[in-house]
Amino acid sequence: MSLLLPMLLFLGFYPGQNTQEQNGNLSPPLITALPGSLVPPKQPVTILCRGPKQAEAYRITRVGSPEPQEREANTVAFPELSPDLVGPYHCSYKIGEDWSPLSNLLYLVMTEAYEKPSLSSMTGTVVASGENVKLQCFSKVNFEAFILIKNNGSHTFQEQSSTPQDRGAQAIFLLSQVSSAQAGTYRCCGVFNKGPHVWSQPSNQVQLQVK
């Protein structure tokens, strides 16, 4: 299994499993991070659990951590993000004696923790629809995997293990039979297996045009 799945493809949301007693009539809440789930070191971030107005209490939990006490506030604020705070979070709310199903998972990621890699297109940046595109992410740092990020308003992601290259590491991302949906701005980041939620600085941008 990929070291970053299920975090990738769309960072922030993935179905979670609920171990609490719950009322099937309650809808799961929505969990988000403000200003976003990709956060540089020592920058503030707030996790917000969005439940109905009738909610009386909330729990916001980092997966694998002890269950927190219920609270009236539907937010948890971290003045400075650190590596021990990153990872998957979920939340739930309480009405009466019933707890809602758990929200989807929110993955909190620290960015800009290491030197940035470089990104280039091996097939050019202006291609015809239906062609294949290869994007190379390279670093002198021996990252164990690279993440390709496409900025399409919400960010979409691909992850690939690295291979040795020129006393460093690389990953080649294949975009098969591209269409206008693959056009846009791409960057990449490097990660290590021991800390998949701690990423490098983002690479330079590559602007892909599909004609």
C-alpha cells in the first residue's frame, strides 16, 4: 500500500470509521482546517467541526491519540504547527445522549520542512490532447517518495516512490492521454516514509498547456 494513501488524490477528506455509539438519524459533521490543511512550520491552524445548530458538544480527535473530552466549542486551535500535531483528524458532535457518526478524515500536513526539489517536463509543457506527459521531480535530498500537486482550486495529488538518480532521488509521473482537465500548474514535494505528513518545500511550478 502507498505510504500516503488514503491521504492523496484529494487531501483532507476520506471515509472514516466510527467506533462510538451513534444515532443513525444524525448526519456526520464536516471537518475542515483554516486557513487550510497544508501548513508551514510554526504557523497557526484551526480545525473546525461543522455540525448542526442543535449540537451540544463536540469531539475533535487525532487518529491514534486518546479520545478527548467533549467540549462545547467546535474548534481546536494550534498556535504553531509542529510535527507531533500532523496526521489524520476526525470529529463528531452530540445531541442529547446520541453521538453523530464520525466525520471524514482531515489530513493535517506540515509543508516547507525540507529543501525543495525541482520539477520539469520531459515531454514539453505544450502538448496535444491525447498525448502522454512525463513530469520529473528530482532532489539531491534522498527523499523516499515524491508528491505531485496540481493546483486546480482544491489541490489534487499523486504520490510515487523515488528511485536513485545522480546522487539524489527522482520520481517520474506519467499523465496518460491528457485532456484539458490535466492542464494547469504543477509542483512537487519530497517526503520520507517515517513522516508522510511532513513535506518539503514545494518545487518550482510547471505550467502544462493542452491544445
